[in-house]
Amino acid sequence: YVKDFMDQIWSSYLNPFHVRLKTFQSPLVVGEISHVCKNISVMLNLMIHIISIMGQFFLLPECPPMGLETLKIDDFQLHASTIRRYGLGAHRGRLNIQAGLYEDDLYDGAWCAGRDDPLQWFEVDARRLTKFTGVITQGRSSLWSSDWVTSYKVMVSNDSHTWITLKNGSKDLIFSGNREKEIPVRNIFPVPVVARYIRVNPRSWYNSGSICMRVEVLGCPMPDPNNYYHRRNEVITTDDLDFRHHSYKEMRQLMKVVNEMCPNITRIYNIGKSHNGLKLYAIEISDNPGEHEVGEPEFRYTAGSHGNEVLGRELLLLLMQFICLEYLSGNQRIRHLVEETRIHLLPSVNPDGYEKAFEVGSELSGWSLGRWSNDGIDIHHNFPDLNSVLWEAEAKKWIPRKMFNHHVAIPEWYQSRNASVAVETRALIVWMEKMPFVLGGNLQGGELVVTFPYDKTRSLGVTREQTPTPDDHVFRWLAFSYASTHRLMTDANRRVCHREDFAKEDGTINGASWHTAPGSMNDFSYLHTNCFELSMYVGCDKFPHESELPEEWENNRESLLVFMEQVHRGIKGVVRDMQGRGIPNAIISVEGISHDIRTAADGDYWRLLNPGEYRVSARAEGYSLTSKKCEVGYEMGATRCDFTISRTNLSRIKEIMERFNKQPIRLPVRQLQARRSRERRLGT
């Protein structure tokens, strides 16, 4: 606007005036005035150029986070005046960093100064000229201490020796800090500043605490094509997708757009409603949406059970778009996946919680706002504790005669109206019981690791203990298939997100050996249904800035696809009777693995197994047991292993007698015993 205004002044007034002056007879006068006009012209053009540059620097929208929370900023870029000890060093001064359980943990919850005085500072080296626009601060993450900074100054430098303090007129600008330790506070600078280094200088702090801070800096790197450091850390995606955070209405609209783009392979449905009445929308992707096809496994991804862990939600929305576009473009890998698998994506299990976090924004929602359902329930850990039911039955030796080792029944107390069960959890259970899911992944946030059952420790009172399922070897492979194809999870050189070094475990861990969690979705899915469920913690930042989404998509895209493809690993088949009819609820057992599965309504089944040779049995009520050897190869694709089982003589007799309304003759017990002893003496 300023440039257009200046151009208009020149074309409408100054230039015509200059032309008219040339008609004067006096060369001296004309020359002087002409010289003045030309100088004015040069000055105006210079002003236009300066204002244009200023517009690039100062009139742009607020800059995104530089990446202290997302680890884009390396530890060596963070410095401090003093530190209390290593675990409270400058490398821990990152927004939303989470502390260990104990105060002497090497991974504590903030940068804390070695002395409490106004000479302390926390410094970030941007490694290049950067336009700084603001700072976000938190106090220390701790169960035992209360430490936060209540006011601070900001200083910038180009050489780390000469520092300039941000001013308010002629006075140093004092920013208001935190009022407690968890809720982030953002301060935007009145005028952006360009520099390489930035320091936060605490001026006051909580009376009963110390100088401790967690920080994020808002900044835009200045253009510098020769900056190798910047280019080597840059991740660019070529996928043309909608990389932004979506409100509930925007999510629903995006699902509708994808459905309209790919109507032949998609279907939108809902599994229920949230506490606030928002529908829990899912999208199905299949070559025959709306129907279960015999022999075709069903897969699910869910996200957002913790409403503030929004990266998983956006990844599923991106995956939905990606599959549709790649299917239309003829991508053979995607076409095969869609045609051979029935895929279900549920992006937002807890839309009520998400709306709370979304309203505040990515940097200000903190670590917990929106995590729980609207009635304060952690949905992911709100399922019935079937582990205790199974383990008690095993201790009493009820298995396999009195109780099965699978499809453990939900306790009656859990199904009562007075039970503390979220409506979202009930909707998930109905959905899980209705669909014959084989494999599932729930996307979480705040870490980089894949966890697998069991999530609850078997020993009472123990918070961490390796607690494997009978299918531990399969779960470990499934977890590794995701972690090993993620760009960062198995990188031994990457920095830990918060306090756990999962890279040394190949980016995977048994849930109970991390922390015990009774009633998890993973354990419930394994013990109550046929579905093997794992949790993928897809990023250190629960709610990354919108500008981070393309890179996070690149980090997780291949993993999302590879894990889906694992649904085709193991054996599959159909259990039929002698007339060729499928038998539902037939039990499939694998010798040496004390966990069975059941056939679906059409008699088809899928059993996830690692490569090897297995003795597999099929049985059903009223039918004889049948066994065979089934071999699983290393190539992708489940081995076909069908069964035909016949009725037992007793079941056939019962059926005939029921058909003719006749009851079997029941002899008295003593008479029956005498008859059996006589038969034994006669050898009959």
C-alpha cells in the first residue's frame, strides 16, 4: 500500500511538474529545479525500498517456534549463566520438558540457575540471523518443588559479546512471566528484532522457589541459501496435502471432501457420541466399503484418546488424503493395500478434549489441557482390567476347563450405569466387538516409542516390570516394524524427548516395563477380542506448531503404511463344516502359544504369527478337534490354512432328539455305575 501510494505521488504530481519546468527559458533555473526533482525521486524510491524491506521483516505474521520443544534446536545451542546441577542444565530448558520421578534424576524438569540473582540468563544460539518475535515460558516440572520466574528481560546479540536489551522507550522492557509452573505464558515483542543470539534474563521469581525456566522462542530464520547448518536439518515433503490443524467442523468437512474424491473406496460413519454430543467419526477405506469380505482382514488406526495429543489426529487425516490421492494416481502399493484390506481410521476419539486444546493453541495448551474426556476420564486407560481376571483364573488353574485364555468376559460391575466409564469408552468397546479387527494402532503423543502389551505389571505394587503376553515375539516384531521405518525412533544419536532413552531399546518397549497402566486399550483389545493393539507415540511434541506438520508427516508416513501391511503376516483361512458352511466362533489354537482366537461370522479367521512352522488346531462346540501343520514364510502375505471339521456323535444325537422332541434316557447314578462296571468285566 505504501509503495502504491508513493508511485501515485510521483506519476500524478512530481513527474508532470518536472516536465513542465523544462519549458522555462532559463537553463539555470530549469537545471536547479530539475536536479531537486531528481533528488526527490531518488529519495522516494529509496524510501519505498526501505519500507518494502521493513514490511518483509516487521509486517509478517507472528513467527513459529524455533524448535526447543520439538528438538530442532540441539543441546549445544542452549547455554546458561550457571546451573544448579547437570540434570537442571541449559539442555533441560525446553518448553513442556517432563521431569523424572525423583529430584536427583539426570533428566530433570527445567533449567535452574546455580544462584538466585538478577545476573542469571538462559541463551539460545539460532546459528544464523533470525527475526525473533516472542518468547514462551513455563516453570519447572516437578512433583516436589515449586519454581518459576515471574518477570524477565530479553537481550539479543550478533556476536554473543555485545548485548542489546529490548526497550520500552528509553527504559528496559520487563516482561511478565509465570504465575505457576505449568501453564505457558507467551509474550510477543512490540517490534521484532533481528539477531543470532537471544537471552532471557530473569528479574524476579516465586518467593518460595528458585530461578527455573522452560522456554520456547518464536523466530523466523532470515534467508541465507549458503547456510549449510539450516539446509542439512531441513525436511521437505512433496505430498500435496492439507497441512494444518483442523477444528471438529473442519475435520468433518475434510473427511467429506476425501469421500467425494474417492467415493468408490471410502465410507464415513460414526461409532457413537462424545460427552458433549460430538459424533465420533470414522472413515473406512476399502474396495468394497460397508461390507466385510470373507478372507479380507480388518485394520484400525485410532488417535486423540488424549485430546491434547493432536499430532496423531492430523497424521490420520493426512493418511486418509494420501491413500485417496495415491489410489487415484495408480500407486500399486496403495491399490494392493486398499483392495486386500478393510481399513478404518478414527482420527478423534476425544473431540471434546481436542476442542479445549485447539482453542488455546499449540504452544499454550501445556502438557495436560484437553487430555481427559469432558467428565475427567482418561479414555485410553478406562477399559476393564481383564488382566487381573485372567491371571486369577490361571492361578486357580481354571484354564482351560472352566475359562478360556482369550475373549475374557467384561465384569458385570463395569457394565453398570454407575461405573466410571466414559461414553467414548463404551462406544469404542461396542465398535471393537462389532468389527473383526485383526490389528490396530492407537496414536499417542509426547514421546518417540512404540509400546506393546501387557501394559499392566503382573506383580502387585510394582510400577515397572517386564510383563509379556503369550504373543510377545509377535508384538515385538509389530512394534519394530513401525519404529524401524520411522525417521527418528531408532536413531541412536537422537536426543531423548524427556527422560527415557528408548532408542537403546530400538524404539520399542513392553508397556508394563515403562509404567504400569491397568485397563489400557491395548490389553483389553488383546484379551477381549482377536485384535492385537499397540500404541505409537509419534512425536516429542504433543501439539506441534502447524509449520511442523509436513516434517512430522515425513517422519511417520512410511511407518504408518508398513504397520498396516503387517495385518497380512501369519496365517488365515476359513473353518467350515462338512457341508461347506462357515462356522462362527470356532476356536483357533497354536501349539505352544497359550492365547487362542475365534473365527468371525462367516467362519474366516486371521492369526498373526512370525515366520516358522506351527501346529494349528480348530475346534467348535459340537465339532471334533482338527489339527494340521501351517508354515509361515518370510515374504509378505498370510499363509492359507483352512479347516473342515465334522460334528461329534454326541452332538448329532442331541440334534436328532431335539428335532423330534425326544429327551435322552437318564439312568440313576448307581444304576449307571453298575452298568459301566459290568461292561468293563465283560470287556465290552
